Amino acid sequence: MSEWYAKPRKHIIDDLAKHFDYDPVRIRSILERVTFKSDSGTFDWPNFTLANVYLPTDQAVQIFEREDLSLLATGERLADYWLDRMTPCYSLDKLQSITEEFVGYLESNRDLLVKTGRPENEFLPSAWFDCHLGRLYYDRRASGSEEQILTAGLTAEESARIVDGRSRFLDLKIQVLKILARALSRGKAKGLRNNCLTLIDGELPTDDICVHFLADELYPRHVESYDYLATGPMSGGLSNLLFAVGHVEKELTVGTLDQASTCLPSIGSFGLDGTGAGLYQLIKADGFEAVSRAIDVCFALQENESIFWEGYVKAIVELADELCAQPSTPTPTQDDCLVDLRSSARECADWISRLTKPSVRWLTNASESEQSPPSDLEPFDDYRMVKIGNVEIFLTGVQAATVRILHKAYEDGRPLVTWYTIRNELRNDKTGYTPANFSQIFRHLPPEQKKLLTRHKGRDQFGLNLKPKP
């Protein structure tokens, strides 16, 4: 295999083309646009090979010849997110029915949850509900394990308070879930957040809220789809309950996953297999137009979703501040509790902010961008991949050609290039795709990666967001 990777890219494309029983000229033309080499091997991205596994070759060829490859590349990541078992990609009706079913599941497992913090069995209809809300501050990493969680991370008094309060917290969780189910049945979020936060504030004393936040930090905070039962699910406690409230309100007001599942009724009928084939499974089941519409919907709603979560986590911090500001004559111990509450509430808000990142992880494999522009980028495989610091950005053929044009201009001391020049050079580059404007080229590039690009305000000029040459 290593010898095959070492072959020139042209020879690799020739080898790949032989595997397709179709017009070799058209196949080779597609592979020229999608195949690139990196240090770890040679890939076709978007994955034309997988498209041919799930779609008739004629349909796959037409899609790859006709469509914007950046749409397909983003679609591959987005489909993986939709089909991930830890993504609650449900319509509002489905989310309501699962919420109601989950309430019954908690009630049927009450005795074990109160005694051990664990149910008898996992909640099969939804891994998301199971992982986030299916436990109740369990005290051992696994059944039969001697490894303690609560007593190892809390004082004896705090640990006893959590264990003794399981029954009360379970009642609170069920009440909140019923409020969520009623809001979903109405299809309206009015009063939802206030009702839930008021209920939590009324049922849990301030020092109990503080201890619950502290206990939440002892459990896994980030879990992967296929191993959350091995690594240990989340606490199922206050932080998870607040996240669930936020998720339902977000779906009622923004509706990202509701609209995606409405566009794609086959979501839920098959799972993510880890190969990146989800996009082509969805195209086969629901049609390309439906998949394209779902992708566009998610892009259109992403900003609203980010704004929602920013406001929601701010509300959690404000609630903690209000509790700490309530008039009283606190003892030194209570003073310490209020300090811990502020700190823990902010930790909970930060955790929810991080937890919502997967809702846009389908847009990017990059980490947070640097505050100041980088000094330069490092291209690989004729700009099919560019590296900025530790961030790797993978580009489609026309995107790579455009970045190459902009980078050459930057190296020549021209930080901005007119669209007229870019368009003419792209035509000469024979990328196989002539965009109508600059934004069309990068329409489906992840937002964090779009920060690589800059535009002169008021002029049709574009460049790379790099530090000016000295």
C-alpha cells in the first residue's frame, strides 16, 4: 500500500479510474477534481468512491459533474452529524414522543435510580436521552466496580446530600421533562425557560444547586457515540437537565434538527457506520434535492443557533448571580457556597457552550482561530490542503485553485485581487467549474475556515487574511 501511495498523483488517478465500469474520460475528469495526496495517504474528497457504492454510477457521475463539490464535502460531514446516534435529530413531534416515553422510563426505573443512580437497562429509543439524562449521580464507574465517584470528589457531607437527594431530584427531573413535553405538544417556547428555571430554583435550595454543579464536574463531560457506556455516561444531573431545557427551547425557536429531519424522513432508519457514507445513503433514500435543501437549511440557521446558545448560557450565569444576590445574613460556610455557586454556574455555562460545538462540528475540523491573522499558510498537494499553524483546511478543486491564486498574489506583495482577475485565472486553470461570483466558491466552506479569506469593503477585491508582508 505504501508503494501505491508513493506513486505520482496522475498514476494513482489512472489506477482508480480502472475500477469504474463507465466512460473513462468522465471518470478521470471527476477524479482529477476530487483526488489529493497528504502525508497520510491519497484520498478522494468528496468521496466519489463511496458515492458509487450507494448510488448508481450514472447518478454519482452526474452529481459530481454538476454540483458544487464544496456542497458535497460539507454534506459528508453534516450527514455524519445527523446520523450520529448522539445527535437528537428529531422532528418536534418525534422529540415530544421520545420525551414522554423517557418520562415513563425514568418512573419505571425509580427504585434503582434512587438506590444506585443507574437504571436497569439503557434507554434504547435515544442514546442522547440515555447518555445525558438516563443516570442520577451514580457512585461507581461501572456495575460491580469499586471505584467511587462522589465520595472521591466531594466531602462526605456533600456526597451524602447528593445520594440522599436522588429521589427529590428525580421528581424534579420528571417535572421538568413534562414541561418540555407540553411545550413541544403546543409547538411554542413561550415561558418554557422561565418555568423550568423557576421550578429548579424553587425545588433546590441554593447550596444544593451548588453541590449539584460540583458533582456534575466529576462525571464524563464529553463522550463519543460508540463508547459512552464504556467511558461512563454523564451524571444525568443538573447540568444535563439544563442542557436538555436549552435544546428543546432551541428546537422550538430555531429548529435546526427539526427542519433537517423534516427534509430527510429517512434519518433514523439507518445509523452512522463511520465510513463517511452517510451522505450517499441519504441521497439514495431521500433524493439529492432533499439532502441539498437540508444542508441549505442548516447553513441558514447556524447563526441563529449560535445566538440562541449564547443567550441561554448567559441566562444560567445570571440565575446564579441572582441567587447569590438574594438578601440574607450568610454564615462563612454559606459565603463559601455562594463563591462556589458562581464558579460552578460559570463552569456549567462553559460546558454547555462546549457541548453545543458538535452542532456545528459538521462545519469544520478546525480549532478556534487565532485572534491575530497568521503570518503565512503552508500548501500541500497543489493547495488541496493548506495548513495554518496547527489547523488543516481541506479544499475542493476550485477552492484550491482560488486560494493558490490569492496566495501567489500575497507572495508577490498584492494582498487583494479583483474578482475579474480571479475568474479569468480560474477559466485558464481548467478546474471544470466556473463560479458566478467569489462567494459561490466558498459558499459551503465552514465559517471558522472562512476567516482565512478577506474582502475589501466596497470593492470587488479579495485576499487571504494573513499578516501584511513587511
